[in-house]
Amino acid sequence: MQQTILISTPSHNGLYDITRQVEAIVSESGVQTGLVNVYAQGATAGIMIQFKFIALLKSLKYRVACILLNLL
């Protein structure tokens, strides 16, 4: 079974949480055990597994703000 998740990106860089979409696909498939393969097409695309995504975003925003304000 193969499904596609399309993400429209408003800017060049970004982090996008696709956890809910992947969970929905797995749930709808009826599969009880196995593996999920997630693939990102593109030379600069990447996949990251992050346990605390919201905390990561807050941390990144803080660091970017500090860099912009020359605080680090």
C-alpha cells in the first residue's frame, strides 16, 4: 500500500509535522503490525524524527531570534 502526503510550503525553509497524516493513513489501512516508510522527494528535502516537536519549534524560534539580535 502506498499513500502520498502533499505539503505546500510557503517559504524556502520550514519544519512540518506530518505525524497526524501518517497516523491516519496507518489507521485507515487496517494494518496491525509492520513498518512505515516515509520518503521525501527532492535534493534538499529531509525527514526528521523529533519526540517533542513543539518544544523544538520554540527552541528554534528562540535561537533564531537571539541570532538576529546578536544575543548568542
